[in-house]
Amino acid sequence: MKKMLTLLACLLIAAPLQAAAPISPSLEPDIARLLREEGLQGAVWTTLEREGAAGVRDARTGMPMRVDQRVHVGSIAKTVLAVGILRLVSEHRLLLETPVATLLPQIRLDNRWNTTDPVRIRHLLDHTAGLDDVHLWHVFSLQADAHTPLAAAFPPGSRTLRVRQRPGARVSYSNLGYTLLGMVVEAVTGQPYEIYLDAALLAPLGMHDSTFAFVSQANDSRLAMGHFEDGVTQPAVASFVRPGGQFTTTAADMGRLARFLMSDGRLAGQPFIDTALLQQMGAPAGTEAARAGLSVGYALGLRTVDRHGVVAKCHGGSTAGFRAMLCLWPGTQQAFFIALNADSETADYARFDALLVRALMPALPVSPSGPAQQAASWDGWYVPAPNRFDSFRFLDTVFNPVHVSRDGQALKLTSPQAAPVTLQPVGGALFRAPDKQRASHAFIVSTEGTRIYSTGTQSYEQMPFPTLLALWISVAAGLLGLAWIVIASLLRRGPLVPCAGALALLLPLPFFISQSFLQLGELTIASGLLAVVTAALPVTMLAGLGLALHRRTVRRMEMGAMLAVLQLCLVLAWWGLLPLRLWA
């Protein structure tokens, strides 16, 4: 699960005015040390004043990483694609407020707010359209190729484009939204988005070593090899949602992009992108959190983030075998880019970011807290609303809710999967986590009257405790029922048919282990078996109940265990998880 979220996941960041610090004369020794300590292969980077490389480009050959090595950058592609959209806006070929449906009439957005709040281009750029991020089959599949139509990401009848919240209200990161933006570019220009953006955006910017086109190690010897844990190599993989994550570049080219993003938008003295649009990148506006005064968040392809003692405009990315980060400080014209040709679950990539931040910017003292609001009114349990990955909504709700409680004048956030965080008030609806320069959380009442809090990129909505408690009891009872059925049957005291249904859940496991995890979203023997055995589970429970009643040999424990499993099956079916189908 963590590997899935790691690959799906795309870390983001963004920036204000700070005082510059002297640049380290050489980062190579420090980055080489971090590579060894974290068990990673290689890295390339730039601080605008100088570029560097360390480690190896391919663990099999041991060849050193070069400064001009080409790399994949994952979701940093979103920043570059967003600049391409802003170019079209600057040319008056597109408006940020244009409804997406007018440009893509063949795509049906399931938006119950469409009459008053249609999904607009700005919403896609800001991740405020309310769309799911991706389904497993969008990224964990080897069936896409370099020329798969972008519309293939939205098969009819899949409910892939269900709008889960009022457009513009909350940020929810979505690769599907940026896939639609790729289709918007194609609709406006009449060309494949890769061809148009390479010629109309990258070439004028002087990014001649970069491309939106699919590049693999097989056809480009300059492209570093990707890696997973223990140096396992991973060649490039095509994707159904490539506009948001397919981009090949070099450190030098990313330095050129960074300089332009911090400029007035002119090239060779001529307007290229409107200055105001560049300045709006990373400056959230219009969301519930932004209206409450929260300044961290996502906008137009960049995110303002408060980390490592400074605030920056950044975007991170991960893709098969690579991780990358781009951060900007327009006020001092400082920036860095780093790409590592390894995607590891255990490595601490934040150490590389922190090293580069310290080389460029000094950490500032945290300003004092402001007057508190009535913190006690926010006590309760909160769940993500909406979830980034709709497929994991049940898991996040049951296993990772956040409890908010008053701690003096502060608020304490407690979650099963994270360390407790105490938020200090900074005035009004805003609170700040430790070591942050700015407010990090906003606690507000939505237009629908529900209590929510937001970090700028994720909102959490209050859920009644009895509802959560009922879900916890349901899951616990169902799992205990399964365990009792299996154990009792093995001791020759339990029903055999339900036991067979429970043990059948293990059948797909060896097939999943033997196949590539990049096929997790495909119809394979493993995923097909998983769908069959999860569909069969309630059937075997019902059969067991029927046999027990027919033979009049009903035991209370047997009945209780089978009914407990059946109620959990009903709950999972209600949440769309039974039968469990991973493919499109």
C-alpha cells in the first residue's frame, strides 16, 4: 500500500520573500553522503549558480551520474503544463474561467453543482475541481503506450469524473484534472499536447534538452535508469494520465524554467506570459481556506509550502524509479531543482531538500502566536473530505481519522498514523503547527454548515463519533468473525463452507507476489481471483447459514460469526469495495 501511495503520491511546495544566504561552494560531498546513507543511486541538481551530480546513473554498470544527465521528474510536469496553459491564456486563446465542458463536450463531468458552479480551467489548474486523483489502473498498468489517447483515462460508465465537492471550494490533488488539461491543449491547438508544448513553450524557453514526449532508456542513452529499493532497476513506463507526470529534462533546463518563473514573463524583451499570471502561481485564492486567510496551498501549478524553516513556491514529483523537487524564492531570485533516480519507500528525501534549502536560505525565527478563538467548539473527529484517492476513502475514514481536542488555548490533532500535533492560535480562524513560519491550518464552517479544517491542500470534515464507532465495530466484528470461522473449522468445530470462503481470500496472494506491482491495476490472474473470492465471501456465509439451519445444528457462535462477516460484507459493498475489482 505504501508503495502505491508513494508512486501516486506527488509531493508539492511554494514561496515568499526572504533574505539570501551564501551558497555552499560545493554540495557534491554532502549529497553523495546522503545518497549512501539513504541507500539511493544518484542525483543531479542546480542552484541556478551552479549544477552538480553525484552517485551512479545505473546500479548495474556503476557509471557515474553526469551533470547533463536526463531525468524523469514525475509531477513537476504539472508545473510546466500549467505554464503552457498560461501561455495560451496570455495569447487570448483561452480563459481561466472557461468551463471545461465547452472545450471538451465529449467528456461528461458528473457535477451536481454544474448549474451554478461548472468545472473551469482554473479549477483543474488549482486542483479544486473536486475530482478523484486516479484509480489503480491509471498508473499501475503496463497497457498504456506513448500514443494512447488521453480520453482512454475516462472510459464511459466508469464514474471516473465524479465531482465530489463544489468546484473551487477545496483543494484535492488530481492527476485526472491535469489529464483533462492536456486534452484542453489539444482541443485549442489541434495538435497532440506533447508536440505543441515542446515547440511553443519549451523551445522559446531554451529548454532544448526537455520534452513532454515519452522517453525511455531504450531509446535515449542519456536518460538515467530508474531504481527501486536495493538498486532494483526500473525502465520508463507509459501512463494513461501522462500530462500530469510525463516529463524528461536536465538540471540546466530546470534552471532555465526556474529563472523564467521568477521573471516578468518576457522573452527577448517581448511579452510571453502575463506577469500577473506568473505571480499568481502558488498563491491560493477562492477556496474556503484561502478566504479564511490561509496563505499556504496550491494555485496554477505551484504550491506555497512552509518547510525547513522557510516558505517557498515548489512542486515535487515521483514516477517509476525517480523522485524530484523544484523550489523557488522569487523575492530573492533563488531556486533549486534536484532529481534522484531512485524511488524508495524507506529513504528520507526531505534530507536532500533541507540540505539545498540551508545552502540557499536562512531559517527565520517563528513569530509569536496571536489571540485564540473559541477552540473548544472544534472538538471532535474529522475525516478527509474529499479524499485524494476515492478508492481508499473507506480505509482513510476507518483507520486514519483525526481527533481534534482543546489543549489550553491551542488545538491538539491526534491520528492513529501520525504523531500528535499541537496547533497554536495566530488569530481568527488560523492556527500554526510547530516550526512553521505561517499559519498552517484554518478551522472554518463551510457554506453547507459543516465544520472543517484545512491545511491548504487537504480538507477534513467533522464526522459524528457514533458513525465512526459503528464503522469500527463493524470492521472488528467482521474480522473476528472470519478468524473464529477459520480457527473453529481447523479444530473441526466450525462450518466448512464459510471456512473455505474465508481461506479463499488468500488464493490471489502468491499471484500478486509473482507479478509486477506495476500490473496491480490490470486484469490478471491475481486481480481476477481477488474479485472472484471477494464476491464469493458473502455467498459462502449465506450458504453456511442455510446449511446450519437446514440441519438444525445451529450454534450461537457459528451464527454470530457468519452474521458478523455478512454485515461487514454489506458495509464494504455500500462503500464500493465488494467485490474488490482493481482493473478498469
